[in-house]
Amino acid sequence: MIKTIATTPYDDQKPGTSGLRKKVPVFQQKNYAENFIQAIFDSLEGFAGETLVIGGDGRFYNREVIQIAIKMAAANGFGRVLVGRGGILSTPAASNIIRKYKAFGGIVLSASHNPGGPTEDFGIKYNIGNGGPAPEKITDAIYARTKVIDSYKIADVEDINLDNEGAQDVAGMSVTVIDPVTDYAALMEELFDFAAIRSLISSGFNVVFDAMSAVTGPYAKEIIENRLGAPKGSVLNFVPLPDFGGHHPDPNLVHARALYDQMMADDAPDFGAASDGDGDRNLIIGKGIFVTPSDSLALLAANAHLAPGYSAGLAGIARSMPTSGAADRVAEKLGIKLYETPTGWKFFGNLLDAGLATICGEESAGTGSNHVREKDGLWAVLLWLNILAVRKESVIDIVHSHWATYGRNYYSRHDYEEVDSAAANGLVTALRDQLATLPGKSFGALKVVAADDFAYHDPVDGSVSKNQGIRILFEGGSRVVFRLSGTGTSGATLRVYIERFEPDTSRHGIETQAALADLIAVADEIAGIRSRTGRDAPSVIT
């Protein structure tokens, strides 16, 4: 019943920021998914008889790989698997299940915000027992194993029924199909004042949530409409589809344009939000105002005490290095520490486990807290609703009040997607070669005071992560950051982050790109973006 299948390695299975991501046809190659899953198991110890959580965002090829993973878990000695009904588990919900049921770990099948479909993206990542993404020492071990793997183990049994809840047997291993929403919704009720939010909504406060035909649809439908009383139809595109309805499930101003246009209209709802393919990112838009992810992190941290789950205050705040410094000023006022980490949620795990930080965030629309070990899109939406219910002010008034108190960080990210990899790497190499000579140079009115390639020294385990992004800092607190993203599946994505701190409230009404125009020009001058990539403009501006 247990088979050992001979295989040969693939040379392209190096996990990125969030696991292994490739196009579906790549994963459909003979033994491709099996090799990577076996490499995960071969890199772990002590899981015999333990529980493994498996689930994904419902994208194309999700069900097929779940069946493979279940059979391989049985063959490799796991005692129990918990899997979401229909193969569905949002990434934060999977983290919660791992933690709540004290599972050994979990396999999450997702390519996050990337498109889905027969020729689009798929991904596999491993989460450890704290519910968070595997740290680099494990992903490095997995990659090393993929390069020499010569066999995998799999149970020779029929596929299980993923659509009926309850226990089934697979080669002596118990597989329990669970409702994917129940445990997550219960956790949200512990953290937030649902009664206050229900009262706000029943008073005529209008909420619209776009699930983008992705995994948060069932979660948002249950929580926002069923438990919080928002009218039917408040949650849009709530049925998860294998191809996300042909749309790109990334909650930004390009791919969620319809929601943005609705929120900018004269008759806009009071609050608009969206989440992404696997449920870990969020978009927050008030009537007449888009809240940048960096500002949202700062605002949530400044007001978290208004929610029951955070009434005791925050231990600390953590943000990824490219995220704006808005949260730094909140931490300073609260008298708590601010931690600056590389991009990638796994870097927050040690801080959360050690009790050093309570709320974490990334500029790429990811925010979360110590309730799980992943960023959590719906959690951010519910915390916003809790704050609005208590403060009884509009989103735009809360944001403007925050800027008046802390100053405004004008901030934007310019993405150049699917750039030729050699050109992108050449750009970064040339930037690194300039670092020593940039300090002291002036570009118009902008003077460089420091330039480096960010390295992170983990305060908990002492590990060091180098080459995490090139920073160029100017007098007055402005900066430009360059980084190659690890979340794409073809070519390279060059991300350029531009930031200016503006303490003068009379200058808080400038359009963002206009406020950053000189920094944008200098970024191109220093890095040679146009000449090296051949691009006249970014693919996406957020």
C-alpha cells in the first residue's frame, strides 16, 4: 500500500520569500510536486504520528496537489491530517488551525496574490508548528534536499472526498475534513467587539468587501454578513474560483479598481475593503480616501487598544524595511520598540513568539498580529471596523487626525514586473557598486546622507540576513529603496519604494506622486531604471 517511487531532481526548486512558486504546467511535470513535498518531509524530524494541516486558496491544481500531499503524509508517517473542506483554507486560517490543534506543521498551497488558472501560478510552502512560514534554515534544507532527491513515498490509495466533513482513513492515517471558516471566525469574535460593530452597521454604516473571487469569500460572507449583520450583497465576488474569475487577486488600486472607483463616488459606501488570493493581504479604502498599507499599519497600531483583544496595549511594533516610517512614530509615542525586518512574514515569527511585538505589517498590504503567525487580511478589516465603531468618525477624519498628530509619510511603490532577470540583477549589482560613493552627493535639492544594503540581525536567535534591499537615505528623512521581489514566477520584479516625511499639515493635501516627483526622478538617475530595463514606466504604482 505504501510505494517508494524513484525520481530525479529538478534544479529550480529553490523556495522564495513564501515557498515555491511556479506556473501550473511546471508543477504538472512528472514528480515535480512530489519531489518538493518529499523534500519538505525529508528536512523535518520527529513528526511520526503527529498532525499535519493541509489546505490552500482554491486556485487551479489545488485539489490535485492536496490529494498527493495527503497520500505522501500517510506514507511518511504522519498520524493525522486536518484539511479544509473543498481543499480550502486561507493562509491565516491555516496558521490558526496549526496553532489551535497543536499540529506539527502545515502545507499551504497558494501563490498568494498571483493569478490562477491552467497556465497561471501555483505554490507550495511549509509552515512550522508556531503557524508561521518556515524559517530560512528549513527552506535552505528543503532546497538542498531537492537537488539530490532520488525517491519519494506515497500511499497507493484512492483519492479522499474533500467535500464532506468528517474523518476518513488513508493507509492507517486519519484524515479529518473540517469546516474552513468556523475556527477562524471564533478567533475573530475573541479579538473584536462584534456587538459594537453590529451596532455601527445597523445604524446605517455601509460596508463593501470585495473577496476578488478568492479564498476570503466564505470567511467574509460568514463574518461580515452573517455575524455582523451587513446586508446581503455587502460581500462581493465571494465564491472562490480556480482562476479567480479571470482577474488578478491582488488588492491594490490597479486590480481592485472597481472598488476604488466606487469608494471615490459621491454616493460611496462608508468603508470599502478587499483581500487577496489566499487571504493574507488587505486593501482599506474609506469614502474618498485610500489608506496606504504603511499608514494603515500605523493607524491600527495607534488605535488597537480600542479592540478587546488589544486593550492591554502593545508589546512592540514590527515592520518590514521597505514599509514607511509612519509606524515608527507611533511606537515612539507609545514608548514601545519598533523592529525593522526584511520583507517576508517569516521574519516576524521570532519577535511574536518571544513576545517582543504584537502588531506587524508590510507595505505590500500585509498586516497582522500575534493571534496567528501569518499576515491576515480579514483581521485588518475587522480591526478597522472595531476602531470605526468606537471612535464614531469617518475613515478620512481618522486618517487626517493621525497625520496632524504624527506627520504624514508620503509613500509609493513602483513595480517593474517580469523584467529580464539579467537586466534586473545587473541593475542591483551596479547599485551595490555605488553605495560607498553615494553619501555626500547631491541630486538637485536632495542630498544623500547614507546608503547601504540592508542586513537584519535577529534579536531573538542571532541569525543574520544580508542583501535585503538597497537603501538610499536623504536629508530630512526622505529615502528610496530598491529590492528584487521573491514572489513572482517569471522574470524578475523590481520594486522601488519612495518615501518623504512631511510634518507640515499645510502640505498634507498634495497628490502623492507629485509630492514624490523629485525622488522618483532621482531614483531613475541613480539606478538607471529606464536604460537598464527598457521600461518607460512601472507596471504597477501603489
